[in-house]
Amino acid sequence: MTVTNDDSAQYLIRTVSKRSGVKSDLVRAWERRYQAVTPTRTSGGHRVYTDQDIARLKLLNQATSNGHSIGQIAQLSLDDLKHLLKDETSSTNQSLSSSPISLTSGDKRHLAEDYSDKCYAAVLAFDAQLLESHFENAIVELGSEAFIEHLLSPLLTKIGERWKTGELRPVHEHMTSSVIRSLTYILRNNNPCPENAPRMIVSTPIGQLHELGALLAAIMAELCGWQVTYLGANLAAEEIAAAVKYTNACALTLSISFATDDHVVAKELRRLKKLVGNHVSLIVGGRAAGHFQSVLNEVGVMNIQSYTHFKQLLNQLATDYKATENKQLQ
């Protein structure tokens, strides 16, 4: 990236994002990963883009919405991108200004399965860069919700199972977690939540070292409109409760992946419920959550049964939160 003294029209990324329809962080991701645009810098160090960059981003946005992989089209010229979209318009009898082609649910499932195989191969090869590339393409092509439901959720389950059988090592899970964390900015910016959205803390109890389930829960909650503070794994009840207090969270979600240290987990759940009180909704999920069902029932914890169940629960809790807020304002 070079410093520019050009007097032609130049725009900061906020303006570029607004005019092109591409979120700022996604512009940066396409720029970094695929060199889709090549901005210059002002003498003050700010990225600046041209009208041609904006035109490219508009066309790339349309093309990826139509199902093209950004990795395959990022280097096409403006004319080639226009021809690509024009040919598709002619064959589908749609204009460039029409709504993007929507994939059916079945199409998304098949596409997600293809990506899942590629992503798992990248995990197995310990190739973080390739895994991140597959994830970025999948988010663009599937959309955030289908990416979570049809790709990320089953992939993380598979990784957990293969770790348990010894095919994968703990380091594979840590690498995957790191890549997923780096992608949350795209998911967040594609689904911004209002400032008055309900707040949630997500973590795992002490002794539960595997964070993939908690990370997935945090992303799902954000997609459902919650303000989420993700704490990571293996925290004591006192620390988690402190985070609830500091953020004024109305809900707390924990992931329990393995039925080890039964006594410790049960003790932590009881302690946590006592610390946060009845005004905070306590939610538990994960592969081993059912192993602690008697304790969950004892302390009044909601047990996540499935992706759909968690989504329904989040929406219901958000509705209850808004109703309570409205009553307090009256």
C-alpha cells in the first residue's frame, strides 16, 4: 500500500462501505486475503479508496450474493465482472438491480456439506490460513445463519468427536477456536445489535477446558440480537458471576463438553446460581450437559437440547427482557 498525493476523488472506508453495500470489516478481509481492492494511504496513514474501488466492490458483492466464491472472482477486471453478471442476468431474466438469487434450504445444506469437508481437511492439515479462507467464503455464500446452523455447528461437533477418538489433538481444537474468534467481526458486523439489546455472558465452568461449544453459543446469541461478552473457558464461579455483575447481564450460558470432575462441576453450578441469583437466566449446553441433569433441575438451569431449541430460548428470553424493560418505563 503506497502513500498517495493524487487529487482525484478518494474515500475513507466508512463511505466506501455505505456506497458499495459491503461491511467495512468484510472490505478489509477481501483486501487482505484476496487483494480484491488495493487502497492507498494518505500522509496521515488512513486508507483511501477510489470510485473504481467502489465499483469493484459493488460488483463483487452482487457476484458473491449470486453464489460465486470471492476467491474465484476477486482478481477479475471490472469488465469481466460486468460480463459475468450480465450473462447471469440474461440467463435468469433479472436486472443488476434485482434482488440477489436466493439459495434454497437444500442448496445451502449441500453447499455447507461441501465446505464442511474442506474445512475439516484444513483442520486435519493444521492449516489455519486455509481454514480461515474457507470460513470467509462460506459466510459470504451461505449467509451468517446458515453458516452457523449447517456448517459451523456440525463441524465443531465432528471436531469434538474426532478429538475424543484421538484422530485430532487438543492443538487442532485450539487452532480452530483461534480462527473462529478472528471471524467473529464479520458475523458481528453483518448482524449489528442495538445498544439496548439484552446482555449475556458465555463461558465454561472450571475444569471444562474445551471452548468450541461456548464459542458457538456466543456467536449464535449475537446472531439472535444479544450483546455477548465471551469469557473463554475454565473460569471459577466467582469470576463468571463478577462478569455478570459488571455487564448487568440478564442471562448466562455455559458449555459442558465432558463428564469429568462430576463433583467439581456440580459444585460450581450450585455456587454460580447462588451468586447470580434468580434474576439471571442460567443456560447450560454441550455434549455432557445431560450428565448433570439432576443438578440442572436442582438449581433451575435451562438445558439446551439443540440448535433450534437454543434459538427459540434466546428469542423467548429477549422478548421477556423487553417486556420487563417496557414495564419499568411505564
